[in-house]
Amino acid sequence: MFGLRRFGIKLGLDTIQNILSELGNPQNRFHSVHIAGTNGKGSVASTLASILQTAGFTVGLYTSPHLVRFNERIRINNRNISESLTVELYKAVKSVHQGEREPTFFEFTTAMAFYAFGDADVDWAIIETGMGGRLDATNIIQPALSIITNISLEHQTYLGDTLDDIAREKGGIIKAGIPVISGVKQNVAQSVIKGLADAKAAPLFQMGKDFRVERNPHQSQTFTYHGMDNVWHDMRTALHGRFQIDNAALALAACEILNRDHESLLPAHIKKGMEQTQWPGRLEMIPGKPMVILDGAHNLAAAHTLADYLQTEIKPRKITLVTGILDDKPYSEMLKALLDVCDSVILTQPEINRSLPPETLAEIARKMITDVSVIPEVGQAIQYAVKMTNPADVVCIAGSLYLVGDAKKALEL
């Protein structure tokens, strides 16, 4: 399957439609929630899946990329699909006529996920887009609800150079008459999303306008949710970082909409589901001396968010950064955001062909910080970081989800 990556990224729906039609359109056998956005998609998706499962539903969860094993992308009731099922799904998709061209890796994977969910008779499938939304392979579904988390500049080669271009692509998941929840903050992007929703008569619910959160200043990750239909006190997300409260609010707004139209998600289900949510590789804490923090921080917005967390929650402890960044990212700006709050950096290279040589990063890093090391092999870089960092301080591994995946292999997590 990984050989399909040679076909690159091709946005469009014809190929996935052909495959799914040949498979009997499994995407029509379950209810779904579709989630797009720049950051936070996976956090919202995993939170909502956890809540629905707690309420007694069989739930499929489709996310990308995986960190260590391919099976992580397709989960049913919070369990990765098995190796044997992965092979069965591959054979099923491979056996059907796929159209005029070979499918891309993501198209093939999406077809496998939908086939798995349809065959397992899941009640709900929570589907995260891969890139963009309008022409993303996942956009073949007719969801009960659409969610757009936030928007910042990313994948400009494919999605456009401006916020309104990217908002238009992300907002392409909005369907006629289907409610949409938005966590978009910028005025220009909000206007695009509202225009798309109005044009399709899709009810729009905006964070900060139709629902909001009130953080508890005395208890981390705890908040009151002020929604369209409810006020829920003493809510708590298990995911670290202030930004995760905003992500939790999007999931709670989704629960309110689903309660209006489909289900009965009780406050007890919602509270327990949030507290049991797991989303590896995003501010994931590995206890030890020193403590290790794993965070993808794979674009500029995410790097700033991580830097804010390190500044407010970790300082004044010293921070050793282990980082490797892909060549299609604004790596100079990402490095600056992270190095502004770190005391030393070890530059390495994730095992993917799009990763930058660490020497390229070193030229930039040495203009920002004095303690710079280059260790290309990820496992060796982590070993060195742990060895050289004071037990009372912190090692932070960030800059790419592929780096985090390599780190989890090296740490045997």
C-alpha cells in the first residue's frame, strides 16, 4: 500500500466514488460526522467518538496519519483494526475496478475504512478529512453533521495561498441542509464559511457566538460549557493544553446537535467520554526523569500553540527540543516559535522522504540559539537528549507527526 504514495496527492472524488460504488457504497450504511480544519481535527474526532461509545453506540473512527502502525487510522470502538482485517480490507478494495487511474494511498485507505465500518455495522463513524475538504476523498459521505475546527495557512500548493481560499476548501464539506459547527476565528474565514452555509441552507453554529466555554482558573482542563440548549458545569478534557478546551467545546456542540436530531447523549455519557479520550502524539506526556513530551506541532499554528503551552505550563524548567520538520512546512518560522521557549535543540530527520536534512535546520537554528546538536537518526537523537537533560527538566519531541511516530518506535511506546 505504501507504494501507492508514488502517485502523490490527487484531489478529486471520481476515483473514490468508483471504488465505493463497486464495493456497494458502504458509506451509506452508517451515520457519520465529518470533520475538517487545520488543527484539532483528530482531537475533536477522538473526543466525539469516545462520547458516542460511552453512550453505548458502536463507533468507527477514521483519522490520519498514523504514528507507528497503519491500523491506527481505522478504529472501531477505540481499538485499531487487526492485522488480518487490514489484509482483508486491502484485498476487497484491490479486487474491484478502480476507475481510469490508480488510486492514491489516501483514496485506497479511505475506501478500506468505509468498507470496514459498513461491514461492522457501526452506528456512527467519525471521519476526519485528510487535506482540505471540498475534493478530499472523505467528502463522498452524506454526514449528519459537519465540523470545521479552525483555519490557518497550510498545504498552499493544493488549497490556495490565502485564508479565504483555504476556508473555501475546508468549507467544501458543508452539505445542503446539514448542520455545521465552526471553530473558525478569523473574520475573513468566518465570512467564507457563513457564505457557504447560507448558500446551502445549512444551519451554522459558531464558537464564541452560539456556544462558548468558561475556563476554570483553579483547575487545569476544567471548564463550563455554555451551549445552544444546555449549560454543563465541571466538564473536563483528558487532553492537555488550553487549546483542547476549545476542541472539547466543538465536540460538546456536536453532542447538542445530535441530541436535537438523532440521539440521547446524557451529560453523564458526555462527561465520562471526554475524560476517557485518548489522542496519542498530541501533548502526550511520558513520565520519567526527565519527562518527555511528544507533540506533532506539524505546522506553524500548532508550533505556536505548543510554544505557548511550554511557556505557561513547563517553564522555568529547562527544555531540550528534539525536532525534525518536513520540507513543505514553514520550517524557519516553526523553529523560531519553538526555540524561543527552549534552551537547547537536537536536530534530527524523520524516516520519510519529505523530511529536511538536519543540517539545513542547523544553519537556521544557530542564528537563534547557541546549544545546537545534529543527530540524524531519531532514536540516537532521543537517547542523547534524555542522557544530557537534567532529570528535573523536560525533553520535548516535536515538529512532525512522522517524527513523533519514529520517536514512539524508539521509545517502544
